[in-house]
Amino acid sequence: MGNLQNLDYLALNSNNLTCSIPPTIFNISTIKRITLAEQQFSGHFPSTIGHSLPNMEGTTPNSITNASKLSVLDLSYNSFFGLILNTFGSLKFLGLLNLAYNYLTTESSTGGLSFLPSLNSCRMLAFLGLGFNPLRGIPSTIN
């Protein structure tokens, strides 16, 4: 799949795919949107991919930023845990980032949503979904 260097949209949603996800998806630098929602995928989050993968778990890898032209990233309704990455901010074309319904947190020492300033470079960001995560505090940047 990594040889499809002109691919910008891959839609496989609402199927009953049970196979493994090719780890080369995020090596396609032209990819803008990947929709794999409502599948039967399970197991750990592969270190090089991740977009709307139901039933996936683990931490979100820094390598997700390999898809530098990504405009939609929906990781909602999964079992992801750990810190919300500051590296999402390097996805400059991101218009939608949905991290809702997971177990994601922020650094407790800084309080609030410490990753928010990293999203300043995402000028196209119109939707940020953070609901139903164990987040605490109000960002210090909100007065």
C-alpha cells in the first residue's frame, strides 16, 4: 500500500474487515484522510498508523505525524491511553482532531490541557473532540 504515492483518501469504513492494518499507510505522504471506522479491528495500536480504528488500544505514536498532509484524524471510541501528544501540532493541515471516548490525559504537573498551545500551527483546525477522557483542569491559557 505504501507504493500508492498519489493516494489522498482511503475509505474502508462500515465493512467487516478483520485483517491487520498495513503499517505503510502513514508512509504515504500525500494521504489526507483515512476512514476505517466501524470495523472489527482489535489489538494494539500499530506504531506507524492510526485513524478511526475502533477497538484499538495503546498509546498514540509520534510517527503519526509522518502523514504530514492529514486533514482528518479521528481516534474516537477506542481504548487509547497516555498523554495527548504535542506532536499533533505538526499536522498543519489538520481540520478535525477527534480524541473523544478514550483514556487520554495531559501532564499533571502543568495542569489543564497543556498540549493546546502546540495546536496553534493547525490553522485549519475547526473541530477538536476531547470529551469523555479523564482530563482535569482548565487550560492556563484560558483567562
